[in-house]
Amino acid sequence: MGVYFKKDISKHNLTEAQLREAFDIYEKKVIDDIFTDMKAECGIDVSEEDASTKPFLTMLVSKAIGKGMEIVTENQKVIDYYLKTKNLEAEVTCGVLDRTDNILYPCSTGTHWKKISEIIEQKYPQYHEAFNVMMYEEKGVNEYQGVTRKQLDDFILTTFQLEGEMMELNFYIDDAKDPY
């Protein structure tokens, strides 16, 4: 049995464009590896000269990789599908609680920080731009447009509570302070 829904928190200093390029390069490697395995294990040779089969199989594998990544990053879809298929009901046990009005915003495991970002964008626009800059774009910055890191950290810690998350809020806040 495999490990399911494990969230790897990696630190890197790649830009969004570099990260996308890294995924594209790695996807090509995986596709080439699969074609090599197909030849070795099944005797099926997908060569460059095959004008119709190789593009089709490349697209098929690419879509499968995308779906696999979706399953890992948005595992709530898997859980919801399972519950629906088995006609089961489950109460929401995973989400972000906004303490100002006691509303629980459901989210899947490993997406709490993203949900906090969405809540801030919708309900607390005065913090939204500073949050994005200090937590994502320029980690380590201590002030943005009059909002200090301490103010932002205190706001997050007093406003939100994570439900069903293995990491504490301080983990995400500390991670945002480290530029690398």
C-alpha cells in the first residue's frame, strides 16, 4: 500500500516561470522513461518516426500526470468522490475557522494556507496585498505599504484557526520569514 496525500514542503528559490519549466522538463523525462519501459516490457516501440502514435501517447501520459498531480494536491476531490460513491456522509472536519464570525471555511488537507489567502482576499482586503508580498513574493520582507510583519502575523494568529491540519499556523508564518 502506498503513501497517500503526503504533502512535501520543499524550499526553493525558483520563479513561477522556472518552476513551470522544471515541471515541463521533468514531464518530458517521465514520458520518455515510460516509452522506454513500454519498449522493454511490452515490445512496443514509440519512435520519433511514428507520426500518429507518439503524439497521442504523449498527450495521454501528460494528462495522466496532470490528473495524478491533481489527486495529490486536491485530495478532497478523491475523498468527496469516495463518499459519494459509497453513499456516505461526513461532517466537515478540515478547514479554516475565522474567529471573528465563527465561520468554518472547508478545505482539503494541505490547502489551509491557500484557504487563508482566499479568505484574506475576500474578507480582509486591507491585508491582502501585504499578505501576498510578505508570504509569497518577497519572503523575509518586514513591512509592505504600512503593514508590518508583526501586524500581519498577529492578525493571522488571532483571526484564524486551522481545523484538521497537522501543521500549526506558526509553521507557515515562520516559513514566510525565510527567504530561502
